[in-house]
Amino acid sequence: MLLFLLNRPFGARYILTNRSVQVWSSIGTQRTARVDLNDIADVELDQRPGQAFFRASDIRLKAANGQTIVRLAGVCDAGPFRNAIQRTIQSRRMVQSSLATIAARK
């Protein structure tokens, strides 16, 4: 319990919106990173030693050229969060495609 309380002030919060993935400091209102969903080509799980016990993994957001844009470290139950990011990216692209079709009709 003491380890959890000591790590909490130094951790990060990960927020998924309909436009971006954001990294915020756990205490305070400071955003440390933001990645637009249009910039993400792939979402990978990377489980490091010791994370299996906590059912956690790192999530790497990759660009089209294969470079890692942001690493979300120590995400608990990372599989469902990865799936949510992928579904949100797909939804965002479908909406943009629909908006482009509607704009072309005018």
C-alpha cells in the first residue's frame, strides 16, 4: 500500500477522447503529451518484466513510418484499453470519410 501511495503522485493518467490520446500528470492539471488519432497507424502492447504479475503492459502508439509516437507505461488491463483506442481510431476515420462524402455532394 505504501508503494502505491508513493507512486501515485509521480504517475500519469491516460485519457482517450474522440480526437486524441492524452497523457496527464496524476496530480495537477498539466498535460504532458497529446497524440491526434489521425497520426496513429498502429497500437502495440509491450509487456515488460514484472508487469505480468500486475496484469499490466505498456501501450505503444506508432506512426505510419513505424516510429513510436508515445509509450503509455504501466497500463493496467492494457488489452481492453488498446481495443478501445483501435475502435476509436476506426470510428474517427469512418466519420471523416462520411463527412468528406457529404461535403462532396454540395
